[in-house]
Amino acid sequence: MTVEEAARAAHEALFFNQGQACISPSRIFVQDSIHDRFVARSRELASARVIGDPFDPATQHGPQQILKFKTMEEVIQRANQTEYGLAAGVFTRDINKAILYSQAVHAGTIW
């Protein structure tokens, strides 16, 4: 998965239902080596969204946090410190990292 694909997927998950669904991500952990490119693309995507009256069908809105991490151990520890771990997701080209994350993170649903 490219940085562009990951940013777009995270963006769509974050803003789905205007960010108000119970499984909307409130934090996005991004490995430090791609963090700046991911944040830049996320800013572009967020800037293009329409903010306004929540009853207007054209309005698009939701919260967003993007947090940098260096190691899998760090991101797993931080993810597991979330008070309400209803859902989690992982985007990576490394299947071993995806398996490690999905087995170690305490969440109701992981995709």
C-alpha cells in the first residue's frame, strides 16, 4: 500500500458519518519514516472537505489526530492505552507487521 492509498483510506475511515460513528478513528499512528508525507496528504484531503451546517447534506466534517511512532512495540503499547478500543486498523506492506499488530492490539474489531 502506498502512502497515498493509506492516507486516503484513513481519511475515508475517519470522516465516514462525519467522524461521528462509534468506530471512527480518533487517532492515526504513522511510522516516522513516512509521517511527514502522510500528514501532508492528509492535510490536502482534509482541506478539500466542506465544513458547515451539520444538517446540510453537502457538509463533510469530523475530528482527526495523526500521531508519529517509531517501532511496532511503541505503537502497540500506545494503541492499547486507548480507553475504548472498539476498533483498530493497520495499513502496511509487511504482512508480518499486520499479523503482529492484529494479535497484540486489544480491540473489538481490527481491519
